[in-house]
Amino acid sequence: MKSTRLIFLTVLACFITGNIFAQYAMVDSQIKPSNEKAIKKKTDTPPQISKEAETVYVDKTSKVYVNKNLPIYLKFSTTPNGKTYDLKSQKHPEDATPVYLDTEGPNLIRTKWAVDPESKEYVYPLREVEMELYADSKPPMVKADFSASDSYRSGAKVYYGKDLSISLSDWDEQSGVKNSYWSLNNNEWKLGDADFSGKVSGGYSFTFYSVDNVNNYSEPKSTSFIYDNLAPKTQLVKTKDGNYVFGPKTEVQFDVLEEHSGVKATYFKLGDQSYIKTKDQQYLPASLADGDYKMTYYSVDNVNNGEELNELDVYLDKIAPVTSLEATSSFRDGDLLYVSGSSKISLSAKDNKAGVKEISYTSRNSSDEIYKSSFSLPKYHGNTEVSFNAVDRVANEEQIQKQKIFVDTLRPSTQIEFLGDYFEVANRFYVNQDTKLKLVGSDANSGLNYIEFAGIGSDFSKYEKPFALSNEGYYGMMYRSVDRVDNVEYSKSIDLYLDKQGPEIVYNFSNRAIGVENGVPVYPSGTRLFLGATDDQSGTNTISYQINDQKEVHYSSPKTIDISEKRAFKRGQSYDVQITTTDLVSNETVEVIAFKIED
């Protein structure tokens, strides 16, 4: 076998920048941000990447990676550390000084056949000698992996919740990733994971890139997001009346302050009830009874930050108001209310909690009116009806009530009665001190309330029972009745005269006395006695006389025009003549005349 010399072929790489020769050299310097000390605060753009020169890298398996942009200078030596000689192409010198690798990945430097180092013979079976050199011109691939309690996207905005951290996932097809860097809010470049512990909520910009082991750099990528670790703050909105009294139809509303990702949901419950997720036109549960409740409520944002529980005392008012109807000058008889034509109808309502919002009513001359002030009914006589109800400030509505009403527009009437003697002349009534005045009133509808009377120029007094006048003289009296709805009768008047004196007796003898005997006048035989009476007020009614113990005789008889015509007086007789007269109100005057007729 023909021997051959063993030639050691060494692949040498020379860097363009320094033309430095190295046998399978590896550069392991680290990439650092430029002007590192100056980067202390957020800037408008990320810090510049300080790129290191392309290089050669030998991995743990002795694979040699060279940046595909570098020139390759081939040299050989016949001894491991001997003199080297340039390997050139005679046919195309320009292609080999230097050589540029043409293929991404493995490139081969070969001889035709492998030779046994000892025997210097071909190795059988025949095989080529292949020496691999890996070209790497592509930058690594890198992406940012976000890990948080929750995330939320709204349009182009992305929100991340608590426990946020960002790690970089990188990969390189050839020489492998040397390092991956990131910058937060355009500050200095850093290695490792980005941990947001202790960072405030708000908008952030995250920029990152990678470099492989032969210093291929990826283009920096940036992504913007909003870090949200703040819980919402929820407040129960007061009702329009400025309190926390709710009705079955009162909308429950919450004001939620949420600075970043937005409100996902608000929940509330009353007492031991289950939580309710609020919705549009939210009301309190219809199954609950009227009363005080402890409301618990909270909100959650779109990255599930939940606030601490809030508690507030509220009142659920499910009881409608109660309205009552009153009227001036009115009288109730069972379910029927009597009023006068001038009566004012008043409505008032009471509510247990929220307070009355309004009262509405319907009457003969109005429909669904809002009650503002007392009102009158039409001035007609007869039956009518008023319907009314109230609603409170949380929309609890009372069932419609109806009041039957009788409008009494007629006045009562009063009559006067005389209990005892009286006499009328020229529209004046004469009475005596024993005559009593009785007032009798009547009313056909609501009924009589009272009767009153007054002297001329005096105030009215209520009539209680029949009464008599006391002082003699003229009385002008007014009287009237008032019914139970204060309809007042037009006053009536009457002229009265209390006559307490009887008539004055007038008598005359036809002859003069001729003497006196035992203090008694003596008249001559044939003397006649004439009787009469006068009365200044009511007038004389009767005159009668009684001679001694004889029967009393009315002087007014035609047969007794004068008592002498009957030859009543005889000679030698003594007489006592009792004269009695009365006026037209039965006042009586009695007088006895004693005298004697001569013998």
C-alpha cells in the first residue's frame, strides 16, 4: 500500500473587525445596555442595543458554529502546532480567499477518501472525510409569556391582574440563545423574569429581544398593557329622596369607581339571603318583607380584583300610605258623610317610612286630580262620591278608597211656640211673666245641630229649653237653627212685650157719698155703680164683680152694663163689691169696694 503523509487541516476564522485568528475560538462575552449608568428613568424610546461583533461558538458536543456573515480563512499544518500554510484555490483564487459559507446550518470541508492514520491506507469501505462547520445567520426567536391571576382584553387594550410576572421564551435553530433581555417602560435592559410585586397599577410598555451564541440579534419587540391590581370601590346610590329607603319598584343602583380594567360585576345581598348579581333595572327581592335590612355588597373588575365587603343599613318599604278624608262643616252617619255646599274637603295621608309623595282624587267635577289643597264639591243638593288614594316616595300605591257623600245645601227651619198666655197685635206678641218661649227646629237632611237666639244687638246664645222673659218691657228677639253641616237658617225676628201688670180698675158711683159710717162711705138710695178698666199694654180682656157672697158676674155681659140697673143695692144695706179684671195676657187686678146705702 502506498503511504501518504498525514496533513492536519485546521479551519481558522478571522473576524472582519480585528482579523483575529483563533482555533475553534468561542466568545462568551455578555450583551449589556449601552450607557447603563445613565439609564435611570423612563425614556420615550427603549435604550439602544450595544451589539457585539459576530463570532464563533463551539458547543458542548464540539459543534462549531460560525456567524454566516464572517469570512473563513482556511489553513493547514502538518503538525498540531506547526507552521501553517494558506489553503487557496488555484482555479478560482477569488472564491477561497476568504471563503464564505453558502448554506445555513451544516457546511462540509472534505477530502475524497478517509485514510487510516497508521497504515496510511484507505479505510474500507471507502468513505469521505467530512468536517462540519455550522453557519448561523438567523437571530433567535423570542416571545413574552404573561402570567397573572387573570387577564382581559378590550379592543386593543390588554389588562393583567394581580401576581403578574413576565418571562421570555426563546429558541434558536443553530448556535442557540445566549441571552434574552427586557426593558420595562423604556428603562434599562434586564435579564430574567419581570416581577410586578410592589408595582403600582397603570399602563406599561414591555420591550424585549434575544441574541444567539454567534451574536445574531433579534429585532426588539414591544407590547403595551395595563397592570391592574386595584379592586373597585362601590357605593350604594341614595334614592332621589336622599336616603336608603327602597320600595319594591325602586331601582337599586351602585356607583363603582374602577380605574383600569372596568367593572365585571357587582353583587349584593340583604341579610342572610344569597348574593345577587346586579343587572339593569335591579330591584330588591320581592320575597322579602317590609323592614330594616343589612345590605352587603361588592364589585369585581374584569381581572377579578374583588373589593372588601361593604355594609349599609337599608329599609325595604312595602307598605302603602293610608289616606283619610275630612271635611269642614260635616257630619258622619255610618258610612255616609254629610257636607254643606260650602264645606271644604281635605285629604291627608300617613306613611310608615318613605313618606307620602302625592294624593290623587276623583270627584263629580274632577278626574285624577293631584291633591294640593282642600276643595269644595259642586253646589248641588244630593248624593255624590269622592274616590282617592295616595302613593309614597318609593311607589307603594294605596288601593282606591271611596267616600259616599250627601251634599246638604238646604237650611233648617225654626218655629217659635208660646207655652202660656200670649196676645198678638200689630205683629207684636204680648206675654206675661209665666209665658215660656219654646223654639222648635227641623232639618230634613243632615239633621238639626242646635238652635240659637239673641236679643237685638246681643250675641247669639244656644237654645237649651223653653224660657220666660224676666223684665217687663219690649224685647226684640232673633232666632235661627243650624244643621249638622253648619247650614245656618236665615235669622227670624219677633217683637215681644212682657206685660207683668194687670189692668187698672176704674169705678164711679152715680151719686156722691152723703156721709161716712164706721169709716165706710154712705151713698143715697138709688145710687148706681159704674165699672171700667184700662190697660196700657196688651189691653183689657175681662171685668167681673161679686157683690158680697153672691155669684161672680162678668161685667161685660149686655145685661150687666151697670150693676145699678138690677137694683142691686138696697136701703140700709152694707156692701163689699169685689171687682176683678184681666188683660189679654191674663194679668189680673182685684179690688174690693166697701160702702153702705142709706136707710
